[in-house]
Amino acid sequence: MRNRSVRLIIAAVVGLLVSVVAFGQTKARQQRPATGSGTAKFDPRDFSGFWEGPPPGERPAENARPAFTPAGAEAMKKRMPIYISKNGRDKDVENPGCRSSTCSNDPVHACNPVGFPRLVWEENEPIEFVYTPGRILQLFQWGRTLRELWMDGRKLSTGKDLDNLGPSWFGISVAEWQGNTLVVNTTGFDERAWPDQFGHPLSFDARIEERYTRVDADTIDGTMTIYDPKNYTGPWPYQVKTATPLVRHFKRMAPADVNFFGLKGLFSGITEAMCAPMNEVDDFNKRIRDRAIFGDK
């Protein structure tokens, strides 16, 4: 009986010691600052490094846009998005949509560039900011491509200058600092590109304003507004399905996520993430699309 009592006392003491150690370790973890903590010192004008937007579940809210103009409604009739409006607000002007990539005419399903603003503001694609004289570059894994933000004081192209430059998938962007906020204006869009998964139209001379503010060491807050009087009856502030619907939070990527067998950077070996027509035909269509339609025969 005595031995049993001694064993119980020893067990209780050991249990108490384990609890104390565990509590101490938990407390230490709670008090220890995280690597790259948002409380660390930072230069609010330095966006260098690798950033990632919120997950796909926090994509833009489809019904946040203003009403179509007659031209916008007509353009929308020609789009066949997979993700269609479910509120019926525009049932008289939107096409019925479809539920697979085989019937959608989304340009990305035919290996065309994702383009801007979709690549930055809809996807959670990694972005690397690179500073060069007179420019800030945004590098993208998807398509192994880049976007130039001109910082040399030039004005946004309009009129004949814009006509001579012509349309592009990413537009033409000029930027400037307003305090510690980087303000970017972009125009010159290829009207065949879709600015989002819903297939909304965007005219050649529309203007998109972005505002990027680094709020801590690990976060850049961004807002975007589309000005396109040809297609919409008013400005279109970008909204996402989050607690801060007008702000998109870009988070610093962990160092391990931007290294690949000793190479670092979005252009340095992680992946091209490139849709090439020969890949589309020889791999994706045969292995996935055709089997989904025709079965294994």
C-alpha cells in the first residue's frame, strides 16, 4: 500500500512538472515574435520581394459593379463565362453562361494571357516587385511575364499617342508616390481580354487606378477602381468577399516558398506556369477535356 502511495505521489509530481514545462513552452511561443513579423521595422516605399494575394475564395464580388451602358450590355452578350451572375439582375442582357471550359469562350482556356487586371486582382498569383531606374516591375509566375510601372514622370497616354501604341494584354501603366502610397494608372487594354472570371467588358481607353500602401512588414493593402464610361454607368470600385471588401491584402511570401532547388525568384526555376498551345493540345485536351466529353473510348 505504501509503495502504491509513493508511486502516486511521484506520478503527480512528474505530471505537475510536465504541465509547468508545457505551459512555459506555450507562453514562450506566444511571446516569441514571428519571423518577418508585421511589427518589424520597414520602409513603406520598399515593396521589394515576393507577395501573394488572398485565396480564390476571396475573389471579387460579381454584383459589386455598376450597371451596364447599352454598349456594355451588348458586349456582355458575346461573353460565355463559366461563373455567371446568380442574382438575375442582368438576366435580360447577359448570356446564360455555361458550366465547363469546353463551352466557355474565356480567352485563358485557349492559352491566351491572363492579362491585367485579372492576374493581379483576381488570382492569388505570386508577384515579385523589382525596382529599376525609372520603373517598378511586377514579375509573375503565370505566363512567365512582367508588367512595367513607369516611374519617370511621364503622363498616361491618351489620344493619338495611345492609338499609336495600340492595345495590350497588360495595358500601359504610369505610377507615382503620393505620400507613402504608390498610385498606378493603366490604360490601353486589349478589348478581347477579360478583366475577371465573369467576362465583363473593358474598353481600350478605360482607366484603372490602383493604390498600394505597405501597412506593415508583411502586408501591402491595395485598392482598385475601374473608370470605363463606354461600358459602365459609373466608377467601379473593386470589391472582394472579405471583412474589408474594398481592400485587397497582399501578404509577404515565406522564404521557403520562393526557393526551388537552390534557385530563388519567380523567373528562377520555381515554374513557368505557362499555357502553351502544344501543351494544351497534346496534354490537357487529350488527358482531361476529351475524356470528360467522350469518355475513355
